[in-house]
Amino acid sequence: MREEVRRDLMETGGRKEVAMMVPVVFLILPVTVAFAVFPSLLVLRIGL
């Protein structure tokens, strides 16, 4: 019984962890990449 409860908690925690990573991957990471790439593209465009 105790092992079953522990397994259920681990599964629930895993699902919630994935659900919390979705906004990070699809919102924060692309914005970070845009901030990193945009200035270099601007410099390259001005330099040419």
C-alpha cells in the first residue's frame, strides 16, 4: 500500500514537472535566444 502511494506521488510529480517546463521551453527560451541573436544580426547588417 505504501509503495503504491509513493509510486502515484512520483508519477504526479513527474507530470507536474513536465507541465512546468512547457512555459520555460516555449516562452522564456525563445525570448532569450532572440535577445542573444538580434544584436549580432544588427551589427552584421550595419557592418555590411
